[in-house]
Amino acid sequence: MKKIIIISLFILSGIGSLYLIDPAFEHKLSFENYAIKYDWRIFDNSYCNFKTGGHCFTNKTNKTNAEIELYRQLVVNYNGEEKIEQMLKEVVNKTYRFDMAYSELTKTRNVEIDSLKKYKELVFRKIMLK
């Protein structure tokens, strides 16, 4: 019985330590030959968010920012590849915030790669915390 209690306490203290430390693991997003790495956490930064009232990046936010960085990288390195052009146009058209930013800047709903290159920082804005 004592062994079970000791083992249970050891396991609980290990999980508690992991919860407090919440180590980051690298995940990777890729498209064609381009890749972006981002942090993924086991407990989704929940202890940090608990202590700061939600002022820490979650796994979803980290992934979204990595996707945005990948889109920027694709725009910068675009050399006429049809697959990349199609993907970027689809992302802008299907994502409300990108579509609205692009439409306001260009006064058109027709997505052009040259315009995306010009306005990439304004269209593909990362999520920031206050």
C-alpha cells in the first residue's frame, strides 16, 4: 500500500512539475520547400495564462502566427509557381481578416500576387497580445 502511495505521489509531483514548467517542443509547418518552426506546449501554456489573466500565447496562437510567417515567406520567395499562387489566393479569399485587409488596401476583391508582395506586412499581420 505504501508503494502505491509513494508511486502515486511521485507521478503527481512529476505531472505538477511539467504543468508549471510546461516545456516547449518544436513543431514544423511546411509547404513545398518552405518550412517554419513554432513552439508547441503540452499544457498549452495554461499555467502562464492562469497567472497573467490570458496574456500568454497558446498553441493555437503559435500555430496561427507560424502559418502567417509561412505565407509571408511564400510571398517573398514567389517565382511564378502556380501551386503557391493558388494557395496564397485561396488563403486570402477564405480568411476573413486577410480578405478584409487586402480589400481595404487594394480596393478590389481580386487577389494579385504583386499586391500581396507590396502589402504582405499589412495583410498577413501576426496575432499580438496586449
